[in-house]
Amino acid sequence: MTFITNPAETEKTMTSVTSLPGDHLDTANAEAARLLRLGGRCGIHELCLVPDELSREKRDLIEHDLSTPIHVGARPLTIQEWHVLLTEHGFSITHRVTAPMHLLEAPRLIQDDGLGRVLLIAGRLLRDGEARARVFAMKNAFRKHGPHLRAITIVGRKA
């Protein structure tokens, strides 16, 4: 089994990989399709919007509130749009889970990174006011738009 952690830095040839994590698969889906062999799996974990029928105005507001503090164009997709994106690039969906967006909540941070790492991050934020402001703006955006934001994990198999 071949497992790659960063597809952008690989020189692997087409169809040589069996498993591939896909952070930001919306920008790397062609790369994932190129690297994975037939039957290979790709897993993503991303933000998603709910419901699928969310208005354009609400989507624009959420994108703005998420993008402004981090100076990056955040474009979360709906569950249906994530499915379409993967199937358009030759993947069949084998697994999907959604969960509330708790990314910057203390219990989630400790669960993901451990108490020591969280304390290290907190110390850095105390010393860096600009970073602290961005982190709290993101946390506020997650809370403000919580009813319309979810974390999504999808596993796709190259068909």
C-alpha cells in the first residue's frame, strides 16, 4: 500500500497510489485523480454549508466572514456540491459524515492537538495581537454561522 501525505510534493506517476488524504480537495481533485490507482481511496475533511438550498446572499455573507480574518478566499460547499465535485473527478462516494463545526472551541482543540500544544498556541496568541484578533474573528464567524456550517468527511474511491 502506498500512502501519500502531501500530493503536491510528489513525483509519483499516475495510478500508483492507493490512499491519499485530501485537504482542500476542491483545489487538488485533479491531482488526486492523477495519483490514485483504480480503486484507490481519497479522504477529505472540509467545511460544508447546510442546507443544500442555502441562499446566495447567505453563502456570500458566510464566505466573507470566514475569508476576511484569514485573508484567504474560503469557499465552503454544500454536501451535494462536495458529492458532485468528487464524482465529476471520477470518485464514487463510499463514506460521508458531517459534524458540528467546533474547530476553534477549546474542547475540540485539546482533543485534536493535546493540552500541551494548545497551551503553546495560547502563549503565542497572547504575544501576537494580530494573530489573536484573526483567530477570535474566525471563532466568532464559526459561532455566528453555526446553524449553516458543518465539518464534512468524505471518502471517495477512484472508479
